[in-house]
Amino acid sequence: MKMMLRNSILQIAVLAIGVTALSAMPAVAQDQPAPPPPPGQDGPPHGGGMRGNQVEFLTKRLNLTPDQVTQVKAIDEDTMKQAKAVQDDTSIAGPDKRAKMMDIHKTAQGKIRALLTPDQQTKYDALQAEMRERMQNRGNGPGGPPPPPSPPSPPQL
């Protein structure tokens, strides 16, 4: 009887230690900094386009002037406020929310593009095209789902 009690207490102690260790893992993982992008890929982090460090990214890639940096920061801050307002609005349904967010994003892109020089606009357009391509290809990389099958071609006569 004494041995069974001792084993039960030991099992409970091991279980408690295991649960504590597992619950601490997400907190430790959140403290880890994001790894730097691979060499030659100094673009923004995956998944989101230029969110977060957009001003720094555009300054580096487009060689923005100090005045342009100030204006892009203002556009970025306004965009974030608008996006947060849409996100926090519980009266908007999911698909409508997505459409509003896309409108906000497109408007911001247009404002940024308008304050660029023609050379910068060309580079900006290329960056936008690259982002769209990345988003379309998201999930089709290694381990992702395969692309949808092509529709059968009509028989030739």
C-alpha cells in the first residue's frame, strides 16, 4: 500500500513538472527574435507584405528623401489607425472587413506612389508585383499544397 501511494505521488509530481515545462514553452518561443532573411533576400518578412517596417524597407529600397520618409510615416500611421478601426468594428462581417482592409491598403499604396519620383515609382511597382506574386505562391512551396490541377483541354478535331 505504501509503495502504491509513493508511485502515485511520484506520477503526479512528474505530471506537474511536465505540464509546467510545456506551458512555459510558448512564452520562451515568443521571446525569440525573428531570424534574419536569407542572404540576397533583404525584403520584408513573409506573409504580410511590407507591414511593420514599411518605412525602413522603402527608405532602403527606394532611397527615399527625408521629406518622403516623413510623408510615408504619416501615411503608414493613418493606414494603421484606419485598419485598426475596421478590425475593431464588430458590426462588419468577415468578407466585408477584408474588402475594407484591401481598400485601405490600396489607398495607402496610391498615396505612397504619388509622392515618389518616376524612377522610384518604377521600383515601387516592381516591389508591389513581387509581393503579389509571393502572396499568390504562398502555400505552394515545399510542404505546401500542390497547385490546383489544370482543367482538361477540349478534344481537338
